[in-house]
Amino acid sequence: MPKEIYQCQCSHCKQQDKPPVQLEHRQINLLISHLNEQQRRWYVALESLKKGRGGIELMHQITGMDQKTIRRGRSELESELEDRPHDRVRLSGGGRHSLKKKRLK
């Protein structure tokens, strides 16, 4: 089942009279629906940098992504992704811990 594509909440898309802007925002949301979590964070952070002042808030409205997550992506890009692993999405030790079966005596 395909992932649901987020509907932009910016003022342009709510007005229904800005087709080029609406198309761009829909394509951004379509693209990020196919990326993993770190790739989404980096792409949205990059787009927020391109938008300049107010870019984080705008990308939050367009994608629904939390502003802290966008700031984290910017920070990771500024450090040239040096702390990020190449072969995994999460850092070592991240994610859900495995459940251990308990033996009853």
C-alpha cells in the first residue's frame, strides 16, 4: 500500500489559485514520501536553506515535518554529514531494542 502524501498547509496551497506553487509543493511531498527518514530530513533542510529567511517555517507548512527535525537536518548538512553512517539509516544503537524472552522457573 503506497504511503499517503502530505497535503501542504501553506497559504498559497489553501488559496487554490497558485497552480505552479501547488504543483511544486505536491512534488516535494511526493518525493519525500519515497525517501528514508534521514534523506527526508536532509532534503527538507536543504530546501529550507534555499528559501532563506522563514525557510524552516515554510518547509514545515509544506511537508508537515517538525521544525526541530529540519534544524537537525541543517546542522547535519553544515557538518558535512561527518557523523552519519554511510551504510545505515540510524546511528549504531538507535532504533527499537530487541525483546528478550524471559524463562519462567
